[in-house]
Amino acid sequence: MKTINPATGQYINDLQEDTRETLAEKFALIQAAQASWSANSLTYRVAILVKFMQLLDEKVTYLSTILSEETGKPLQQAQNEIRGAISRIKWLTEHAEEYFSDEVMSNSGGVQEVISYDPLGIICNISAWNYPYLVGVNVFVPALIAGNGVMYKPSEFATNTGIAISDLLLSAGVPPDVFQLAVGGSTVGQSLLEMEFDGYYFTGSYKTGQYIYEKVAPKLVPCQLELGGKDPVYITEDIVDIEKVAADTAEGAFYNNGQSCCSVERIYVHEKVYEQYVAAFTQQVNNWKLDLPTEPDVFFGPLTRKDQVSFLEKQLTDALNKGAKLVSEKKELPDSGYYFSPAVLTHVNHEMEVMKEESFGPIIGIMKVSSDKEAIELMQDTPYGLTASVYTAKEAHAKSILREIKTGTAYWNCCDRVVGALPWSGRNHSGIGVTLSHQGLRAFTHPRAWHLKK
């Protein structure tokens, strides 16, 4: 499997893909080692993941270079991702004891009633390329803490990062047989679906997630899917600092080139502040630098996948053909690599693909609305349900709107953020299950009910 630098189109290295036979060998190793890993104390396992966190911090510069080279992420954003992963691991390790320890529910009537949390066994983690550290630690860190063995398949677009992650976990003290790497593309992914794992955890597109869910359903094992979004933002008429809101939402839309499931994907603005907002938003985007991700002060690097460039071009053409106006400046693109000039569109509507289908790139439609009612109807016009955001001066106003939106995460005066303490989950086409928070910790366990009569 050849890996390519999306910023230059140049070859990076060759990686040996797994076969059915090598995957079976790796599975057998995990199977033989998982019970002894689980038999270690929770304190012992937590300490190893804390060491992993410390190694990430020590090697952030080296790791961010690998990440940037194979995904095109600007170096500063690559470092930010790793530091974000460190923050999540810190929360997960600090709270593992509280949420994995046995819970005494009752001591009445001569019977002690207790809940304990057993590891699932061996889990399959099919991960994503857009934030390989962040979406990875959401799964394999709590899985390992809980006592599971892990088969980790990094995306074929971020496999060198996956190898670096594996190396650090082993250096931290995770037994080599407990955490195994599956290297390859869709063929390897298909083989994993045919194996007898005790749980499947996937991050990626709705289409692939739906396929995985259907394939593993007969196994009757946990299957969690963190899928896409068409995340809306509504700017109400009472916002005062338009420039600040525009800058915040522009970053929410275009950070990491918009390659995030929780990126702002469509914006609705009350007509009273629409013109001001569009001008401030567009100016912010025009000011950001597009260049090689290794250059200083770069905000826009290349897209990670070559085929996404043509996909975005089709969305842009569709919108322009249906009456949209491109209001952002076209940026000069490097001679090679997978670049797309960020596009800000006005005069958009829901007949356009850019307002309906997940873009996963640096393109955004900004639509004028006349009321909260109209904004709510448009925000709900989607099969996705990952995040939604409202910018308004009053918290109660924001909550009254957000409660009507079917979404896993609600933002008031912020957007595009994820933290360890809160559950990360989607509704409808945005997925099923939960990572992060105490619910995400326990997602890698089976609860056991104990009735202990004295």
C-alpha cells in the first residue's frame, strides 16, 4: 500500500497490507492475551494509559510532522489535535476509577445489590483519517482501560500515524499482543467485519457506517457508529458583536479544511444582521492563508483525499447553477497537491446539494431567514443529527430553539467543540452509541448484576 503526501502528490512510503491470514494471527494473539490484561488492576491499566499520554506530550513535534505529511493538516493544527487528544485522555484516566469500580446499589433486606463492569473482550476499532488522534483515543483508550483487547485499523490515509500511535502504546506498557494494528484499505475492513469480535466501533461516513451495521447485526454484539453531520448554525437578530461571531463561526466551518463531522456545514442568519455578518465572515476567510501545510501561518492546507476535490467542485457548480453567488476570493493554489479554494456562498437554498449533503470540505452556504420559526424548520431539514448551534444574547432563547432540533450536541454561542466530560453521540444518520464522558467509558463494558445474600 503506497502512501502519498496530499500537499505535493509525492510518494511517502510503502506499507505491507494485512491479509485474512495475518489478521487471523493477530486476532489469536489478542485472544490469548486479553484475559491476563483484564486481570491486572484498574489502577495498573490506568497508569499505562497515563504514560501513553505523557509520551504524546513529549513527542508532539515529531508526531505532528507525521500527521501533517500524510493528511495535509497544517503543522499547528496537527499539534493542536495531539494536545486535544492529551486533554481527553486526561479526563478519561482521571475518571476511570469512579465509573469502572463496582457500585453498591442497595444493602437492604439482607441482600447486597451491586453492579460491576466487565470488559467486552476483543473490540474492533475502524478509525478515521480526519482526526486520527482525537477519534482514536475516544475508542482505544477507554477500551484498554476497561480491560479489552483491541484490533485497531487506522484509515489508509493516516496509517503512518496509526503506526506511531501503536508504537507509543507499546512503549507505555500495553502488552504487544493486546493491541494489534490492522493495516490496509477497504478489503482489510471487510475482513474485519467477518471476524468474531465482541464489539465494533467505527468512525466515518454514513454510507459505510450503515453497511457495517448491517454486516455485524447478526453477531448481536455492540456496534457503535460515529458518522457524519450537516451541522447548522443560526445567528439571531440580537447578536451585537458581529465580527466576533463571524470569526468564530468561520473557524468552525473551515478549521481542518472543514474535514470534520462537527464542522459548521450550513449557516442561517436573521435578515436584520445578514449583510453585516456575511461581510465579516467573508473577510475572515479571505484573510486566511492557503499554502503548503509546512509553511508558517497557514490555515488552509490540501484536502486529504484527492477525490474530495472533484466532489466539492460538483457541489460548488450545482449551487452556482441554481443561483448561488460566490462571495469569497479565489485563492492561488500550489501547482501540485489536492487543493480547493475555500468557497463562501450566498443566495443559497435547500434545492442545492451544498445545503443538504455533507460537504466535508471548505465550502459553506449562508442563508438569510426572517424568523426563528423559519430557521428552526431549515435546521431540521436534514437526515443528520450531530450538532447544532445558536448565537444569541439570551441563553433561554438559545435553549428554546435547540430543544426543537434532533441533535446529539447543542451549542450556545460556540460551535465545533468536543470535550472529554460530555458524551459524543449522533442521532439518525449521524450514528448510534456514545463515546467520551462516563457513558463513553462504560460503552466498552458489559454491566453485571450481583445479588449477594448474606
